[in-house]
Amino acid sequence: PLTDKHVTQAVVTIIKAEKASGIAPAPAWDGTWKLNTLYQADVTSTEWLASLPEGKVDFIVTDPPWRPDADGKSYALYEAVSTIADKVLKPGGFCAVYLGKLDLPHLLNVLMAKMEYVWCMAAYYPKGNQSFRKTQFKECWRPIGIFRKPGGPPSQTMYFPDAMESPIDKTYHEWQQGLGPIRVLIEKYTAPGQVVMEPYMGGGTTIVAAETMESGRRNWIAFDK
């Protein structure tokens, strides 16, 4: 039977074939909003943000890379998510962000600067074994914060579990996340044909999920530096 891993392997094979054939890499962002396109861009730059259209996106889902700022923290990439969501989401649109536990209170405050907090979901790692010396815990789950841009009509009622199994697989990217939780989030917060945005594309999990939704394909737009 066809599995998520088969789909991901197929996408990676296509990408490798395109590179081998001399096809140009993802285009640099020039202000042209074209759906189902991956762009190269620095999403923390004020110039890039200013060039984005307003209210074009139904849902954002992302896992910001953990890159320390000058002061040793890594909040700038999360601050960018809040600012991006405030501009591109339609009123009432949702944003799902993978979070780290060590700085969870601060990350929540950063993201709530321009969005409303809705809920916290969990991606459960059955074989999670990442150890944190500072707290002496082994991580077996990852928080996913759910936020909403103020305004807009009430969302439709759809009940989903707030904990999802997500086997660890870093085959294609160091920040790779499982397809399962991403598909659940896209199913809950979008309808077929609506637009999903991923500002930190990474290994392309969100793109694969949007393209292969059983209930119907979603449009997408993605960025990576």
C-alpha cells in the first residue's frame, strides 16, 4: 500500500531529478504572488514583508528553525510569524506553529502580540529520545500552538483530537516533521482549494500534505531562505 513515506520519497526523487536536469532552483521573491510556488526569501526582512499582499491566506502552518539570535535566543523567527500572519491571513484565519518547551512562555507572548491564542496541540513522538540536560527530561511530544487573526466569521465546528502521533523522521531535512499532524491541521482549518502558507519550507512537508489531501487538494505558497 502507498504510505506517507512513499509519497515523500517520490517528491524528493522528483526534486533530485529536476536538479540533475539543470532546472533552475526556486525563484527569488520579486513581489509576484503566484500560488503553488516555492520562493527564496528572507521572511524576517521588512522589505519582504512590505511586498506581501494583505488577506490572501486562509491558514499558516510552520515550524520555525531554531537559530539563535545575537543574544543567544531564537525569538526573531517567531516574531516574524506573528507579523506575517497579521498581514497575509484573512480576518479570522488560523496559524499553527510548532513550539519549543524551554522558551514556551516567551514564544507564546511573541505570537500573541498580533494573534489570539486558541489552543495547544501535541505531536507525540513514540520513540522520542532527545535529552535536555538543563531540565533532565527526554522529549516525547512537541507543542503546536494554535492562533487566530482577530475578526472574520466564526469558524465551522469540526472536532479533532488535540494529540497526534508523529514518528520522528529526519531523512530529508534536519527540521522535518511528520505528515500526519500537518494533514490534520490542514483538514481542520481549510477547505479544498483554499490557501495554505509555509514561511519556513524546510523539507517540504507542508507542500506534500497540501498536494495530497484526501478531501481535496489545497493551494499553497511557501518560502525558504
